[in-house]
Amino acid sequence: MKKTAMVIGVVAVAGAALARAELVVNGGFETGTLAGWGVANSSVVITSDSHTGQFGAIFSGSAPGAELLQALSLSDGVQYRLELWAKNYGLGDDGMVITIQDQVVFSDSPLGLPLEDWTQLQFDFVAANGAEWDIEFRGWDGVLGIVVDDISVTIVPAPAGAALLGLAGLTAVRRRR
């Protein structure tokens, strides 16, 4: 009985860890560089302003803006979640566009995020038609800049999987009695 409960607990923890496995390389920019990212237009640099850790990436310059992009290996039919934190430093001539595999998931100009405050953005999507997916961030601010940090793509746990783990746990508890 104890072994069954222990195995179920290990499976539950392993399943949760797999669901939270990070797919983005250097999403917190903690290398102090843009390593892992493709960059178009050199007005994207590392900054000491960050949501967590020591570094973030700041977009400046004029529209159409600088680009950060990264190719991810994803599985068809699986639901993923893109999360990031963004901070807007100025009003007016600024904006940000986020695309996942050429599909715009966020586009705002002038940028409506609160000034000088971190805002979390989150987007769910299902991968299809190939294993290589590009995530792209384009930002511009002619005066001060837009900072992004803690960019993350993880698998969204399937409700059925969570229900099965819960059912297995209840079965183990019931057998124990």
C-alpha cells in the first residue's frame, strides 16, 4: 500500500515537472546577453531593469521596431502557454507585437500597458503543422523603451491527465482503508 501511494506521488510530481518544463532558452536574460535569441535591428539590448533576476531586454528605437525571436521544438496537438512580463517606460510613439508561428497574439500601439509597472501577458496556443515554431517579439519606443523579462513557454497540463492522477490518488487512499 505504501509503495503504491509512493509510486503515485512520484508519478504526480514527475507529471507536474514535465508540464512546467521550460522550452525557452535564456527567457530571463540571466546570461547577461541575448544568447539563445535571434535579433533583428540592434535597438534591443540587455538592461539591469528586470522583473526577476538581474537582467531584462529593452526595446527602443522607432517603428517597426527591434525584434527578438526564438525557434522552439514543439509537438503537434499539444497545448502550450507563452508567458512574459513587460514594462512600458513611455507614452506616445511606442508599441509591441507578439507573434507565434506568424500568428499575431498581441498587437498594441500606442502601448496601453501601465507606465513603469510590470504587467504579465499570457497566451495559450496549440502546436500544429510541424515541430519548429517561432516566437517573435517586436517592440519600439522612440523615447524611453519597453522592457520584457521572464519569457516562458510551457505545456499546459491536460485536464484529463490531472483527473487521472487525482483518481489514482483516491484509489490508493481507499485501498489503504
